[in-house]
Amino acid sequence: MDLGLSGRVALVTGGDSGIGWHTARLLLSEGATVVLSDREQSQLDAAAAELDAPAGRLFAFAADVTDVEALAELHRRVAEAVGTIDILVQSSGVTGAQGLFHEIDDEGWTSTLETDLMGPVRLTREFLPDLRSGGWGRLVYLVSEDAVQPYDDELPYCSAKAGVLALAKGLSRSYALEGLLVNAVSPAFIRTPMTDVMMQKRSDQLGVPVDEAIESFLDEERPHLELKRRGEPEEVANVIVFLCSDRASFVNGSNYRVDAGSVATI
């Protein structure tokens, strides 16, 4: 299926691994030019090398989404390399402070919100002029099941993701008539470096192999995830790339859940 992405220019944050990396791979396969961004240049360079894209179709520039000056420099480098972008996929984020509410101090809340809520805000503010300039734009935020089904041991993350979901919906009303469509994708328990760390920690705490830790996590913590497995990052990337495409020309302000049923309500 031709998604109409040939010649489009996309910036993918959180692009050195997991969902962001697979999104970049699919965008490249559809003919888009892609700029990868994440915090560490060395990891980005390794990720870009694995993508093995044609010359002039893939660039990798490090930036911290919590740093306004770093984002301005990222924008300058992107403009120099590819001009304006048509597509922004905001995939960067951290698990942040964990524990019950009474166990998390201000620093735990602030550091999580800085990356997972203010990061998307600052990134969007920086690149919004690009997305508004061509009469055609796509903005996709990677959110989480946690935005609508919060868990009591990671409330800063849940709150940040709920905020991003509200941000996406609000922006979708502001710029649709300019051709900019804004949507969100909410995965649950995907095989990424973030959940690898979570499951290794659980494995160590329970004194069981990682496979058993995953199985017990699904039974005890995600009972509505009906497929009883971790999702694959490309399964999320498929939905993101669809939302970036001409095939999603009447989709705006939506939240696509890629969660195998993990969210218990409709």
C-alpha cells in the first residue's frame, strides 16, 4: 500500500531504539527522509548505521528535549540538512520516578514531568512553524495506556502521559484547517529497552528468570492484556506510520491504543 510518504521529511525523537527506531525504519521504507534524535550521539550513530539508509535520506542529531537551547540547535541542524519537516513523531520519554504516592518527592515528580510532559511541549513549540508552513503536516505523540488507566506505582509518568494526551487533543483543534493533523498512539507493555529494564528488575526482586517475571507481571499487573505477551515495537510503529500518511487524512485528535486490550474499558 502506498502511504504517500515519498519525499516527506520526518523528525523522530527517541529514535535510537525501540518504537522510535522501528518508526524511522518504516518511514524510510515508504520513501521519507528521516532525522533521528535522542540524547546520545554515539547511540544515535549506531542506530542510524543499523538502518542502512540511502545517502541523503537519514540524519542523526543528538538533543535533550528538556533543554530549550539544545532544541533550537537541533532545529538549526535539521534546517541545514533537510530544510523544513513535514512530520514530527515524539517518541522520547522515561519511566521516571516510581513508588507509591507517599514515597515520591518533588524532585521525582519534577524530573519525570520535565522529560515526559515539558519535553513534548518544548519540542512541539520549536518545530510547530515547520509543521504549519506547508499546508500538510503530521504530529504524532507516543503516549501510553497509563494516560487513561493509571497505575499507583508510577503516577508521575501516568500524569505526564495524560497531559500529553490532552496536549494532542488541544493541538488537533488549533491547526487542522492549516493541514496539520495531530494524533496520539498509546501502547502497552512493548518489548523496548524501558520494559527490558523493568522486567530485569522484577526478575531480580523475585529471584526468577526474566520469562517468569514477564509471565507473572502479565497475570498480576496487566490482566486485561489478552494476548498474554509483550508487544513488538514494529506493531506500534505500523500504527504511527499510518497516522503520518495520506491514508490517515481524516484522522485528527485521536488516540490509537495498541495494547492488546490492556485498557479495561472502551
